[in-house]
Amino acid sequence: MKNLHAPAAKRFLHHALRKAFSVFPRSLRFAVYRSFVDCDPKPDRRLVLKIAQTKEELEACFRLLHDAYVGNGFMRPDPSGMRVNIYHALPTTTTLCAKFDGEVVGTISLIRESVFGFPLQSIFELHEIREKKGRVAEVSALAVHPKFRNTGGTILFPLMKFMYEYCTTFFDTRHLVIAVNPNRIEMYESLLFFERLTENSVENYDFVNGAPAVGASVDLHVAPEIFKRVYGKKPRRKNLYLYFLRTRLPNILMPSRRYFTTNDPVMTPDLLDYFFNICTPTFQNLSEREKGLLHSIYNLPEYKQVLPADFPESNFRIHQRKHQRYSLKCPGSFSVTGTEKTDVYALQVVELSENGFLAHSKVPLPENVWGEASILLGHEEKSVTKAMVVHGKHKGPYGFYGFKLVEPDLPWRKLVGVLKSGMTHEDLDNASRFLPD
């Protein structure tokens, strides 16, 4: 009988301690949270941090997440033993995992905006964040294996560092947003400097079984200076500034990319079928609108075979672009030759389509004038084409400009063909074997 009452007694003690802690001044509470920081600059070599991409890795992440959410009352037990949602099915979502001695012991998902939006958009307003420019990603589905939860952040801090590096280097993300339980928001505020969204809290958040939630965001362009100011003079193992921005962890395995794409899709038709049809009824439980959106994302025969078969395409209307756009982050230039000189403008290409692209420029660009666009598509892939600025808007430090091409060259056509094919990030690394020269 004693063992049966132990969990309840533990929860009661935990609640009592948290309530007592809440009466301390905010500055003191934050100082206490920071005192618990212990970031090892040389983690155990058995720890590996990578993108979850295999069936086994993804299933282990989803099972770990399921057990953590059920244990915290954020969801009811699922017959599959996994927590899977439609956002995991999208090519714009990346699931990171921490493996120790080959076993998945930590996971976190990064959800970039797509036609499905974000989970937290149903309850939190993101207008103020969007006004600051830069791409937004929601941090979701964080879980650490029980045997590592009381080890001083042995898994949590390396996983957070991996998330930070991946977002700033590979995911082309400036703003991270979260929706967390009110009991945990101060950890994110004190350690990582998240700031609460305008609507501070919601009493009933359907995405986590009706548990209360608080929304918050952090600007990754501003964060480094805050980290330096707060942590800069702390000892090495408590210095998150050095850890996040100056320390290299060989345990982190970043994805290999042939092109400068910003997503790492891993969901093959077989994986989609396994997780969202066979193991769970996720696809069948979608609304008609969501089924339509899913078909618009995976618009290829091999994918459509595993998508909801009863989707009434004739009844679904969605305004789609004639040419689909793809997210990239490519350096380039635009040169215009006049009667006396040639002007060269530096560009940062952020979107690409079959016959055009969208780019940033720090200086105003001439419109409706033909010039030469030279774009570095990858480490060894370069496109040089005749292009024209057809629309643009310059405000503040840089502007957005839309270009059209006269005739895309071979490197451009190859990249678009690869992106249209729905290949995973592993395929992208060896893309040339799929397309003719």
C-alpha cells in the first residue's frame, strides 16, 4: 500500500514546493533557475545528436514523447503508444533526437510555418512577431527519457544547443515560439530569455489535452547579446553564452546538403503510411480542408497513394500559386550594365520557383531592367541567368524583391526538379544521380 501512495505523495510535495517557490521575487527565482545550469563542454562520446530520419528513430521519438505527455496529463494513452500529429507529417517539420549508446533518450520538434500554420496559432496572436521580419518556427514535442531527467541537463542542454545551432545555421529561423505549461514557462524565461506573447496564458489548450498554456517567443538575432550580458562572466559549465555560441560539440551531426535548402524532409511515402495510416488514424481524422492541404503539399503519385483516399478534390478549392515556391538561403548578385558602367548588387535569395525568385537586398534595386543574376545554389552549384526585378519594396535596413527569369539554366532546372520530386534530405545530397545532365 505504501508504494501505491508514493506517486501521489511525490506530486503533493512537488506542488507544495513549487507554490512556496512562487512567492519569491522574480529575480530571485530566475537566479535559482540559472544556478542549476550545468553544461558540459565535452559530453560523453556515446551521446549523438542528429535529425531523426529512420523509421526506428522516429518511432522512438514518438514513443518517448507519448510517455512524457501521458505522464504529465497532456494526453490520454494512445493505442499506438506514440504521440503523432499532422505537423510531424510535414516536410517543413524537423524532429531532432538525442541518442545515448544507440538509444533515443531525448527529442524535440521544430515546426516551420506552412499552409497548416502552427499548433499555437489557434490561441496566440503572432502579429507583433511577424512585424519584426524573419522566419518563425514553433518549438514543440520536447521530451527527455526518465533516466536522464535528474542528471543536471546531461541531455537537455546538448539538445537545446543542437536546436539553437540548427535554427540559426540550417533552418533559416529568426523567431522561436512556444506554448508551455504555466509551471514551466519561467525555465524558458530565465535560461533562454523567452518573452511572453501578448495573450499571456490560456486555460484550456486542446493540443495538450486541455492543459493550461503560456505562449512565449525569443528573437535569435537579439539573444546573443542577452546571453553575453547575463552569462558572459559565469564559470564555464554555467556559461550558456560560451556553450551556445562559442563551443563546438562533436556530438552534433548536422545534415549534409548539396543545395542551400532550409528544410530537411525525411517523410517518404512508406514512413507516412506507417505512422499516419497504419499505426495511427491521423490522416483519416483530418478535416476535408486539411486533407486538401495535405494533397497540395505532396502532389506526387507515389505520395498520393498513401494520403487520405476519400479526399473529394472537386469540392476542395484552394488558391495555389501557378509555380510552387521553395525556401532556400542562397547568396548571389544582380548586375546591370549601363552605357558607362556595370552596377553589381549583392543578394540573399530566400525563395525560388521555376521561373523566378525572391531576394533580400540592402540597397534599392532597379526595377523593370534586365540584368544578370548569379546565384550560388549550393557549395558546388551555381546558376547564371538573365533576370529582371518585377516588384520590390525597400523599408528599413533591406528590401524584398521579386525577380523573373528569361530562361532558367540547367543548374536551376535541376534544383527545381529535385525539390518538386519530394526527395528526402539524404537524396538532396546526391541529387545529380536522379536528374539527367
